[in-house]
Amino acid sequence: MVWDSRASAVVRVWGLGVALATAGALSGATLMVGDVHLSVPGVRDAVAVLHTLPGLTAVALAFPLVDRTPDLTLMATVPPWRHFAMRFAAVVALSMPVAACVHAALWSIAGAGAVLGFVGLAAVGCACLGLWYWGPTLLLSFGWIHWPGRDEAALADPIWLVAWLGLLGLCGAGYVAISVRRVQRVVRAAGTSSESRRGADTIRP
């Protein structure tokens, strides 16, 4: 019972419920737009809507990685690295159904891995920029759409999945390391402030 209440609190605080609903909507939309193309300024040929999915998924699903309740993070019973690793794992798990639907829409497995790669890049953006992560992520998405080799990447050989998963792993490690370092800075600053106040209280003329 205690575990259930704790899990529901984590889901609510991290925003995983909204992320789950968003992932479901993205997955359903992916299956419906598999053969839809659109005109994009600066691109000569029509672009498949599926090419917008990696960046869109990263922007829409990465927000639980932003620590909007740092006070609760400091009071958590698990080490900070585990806290942020669980956040990252939860977001990756939510993005996998979207990647699976992209694969079902005729992209190769390696091509669908782009969804996970973009989520990893967005995670680093969350650690560095907070809620402003969407800016660089959108720029990367525009770069992907304008990349002449996007169609070949969407149908890449399975070996390229290793590259996407490697990028995901590196970005996940970077997200955890940067987030933990930020927490440590807050703790050190709080300790320094506490020591200063203690010294001021005990110094007498």
C-alpha cells in the first residue's frame, strides 16, 4: 500500500501520466500518417510526416526529465544518481511505443532508433537548460528534416541501431551526471550558508 502511494506520487510529481497520454497520442498519430508528405520551406522534395516524429517525440516527452521540484529531490530516500536514472529510464520507456509505431510505418529498426536518439539529446538539453530544452531540440529536428540523407537514414541497416543506442546511452549518462552535479552544488551551497550563519551566531565581541 505504501509502495503504491509512493509510486502514484512519483508519477504525479514527474508528470508521467501526461507523458503517457502524450506517448499514446503520438503512437496513434504515427500509424495514421505513415504515407503522408508535406512541403517544408527550404526542402525541394516533399517530406514525410514521419521525419518530424523523432524531434516531436523528444520535445513532447522529455519534460518529465526537468526537475521542477528540487526540494523534493533533495529529500528523496534514493541517491541522486538513481533518482535521475529512473527519470531517464521512464522517459525512454514511454518513447519506445512511438519508435515501434515508426517502425511499423515502414521505417527500418535502425531508422526508428532515431526517435530514441533524439530523446537522449533532449535529455542533455533538459539537464543543461531546464524547460528551455525544446529550443535546441527543435533546431535539431529542423536540421534532420533538411538533411538530404534523411530518407536513407530512415531505412538504414540494423547495424546503425547500435549507433542510436550508443548515443542514447551516452546522453543518458550525461543527463544523470549533469543533474547530480547540480544537486551537489545546491547541497554544498546550503552547507556553506549554514556554516556561515552558525559562525555569525556564535561569534561574540
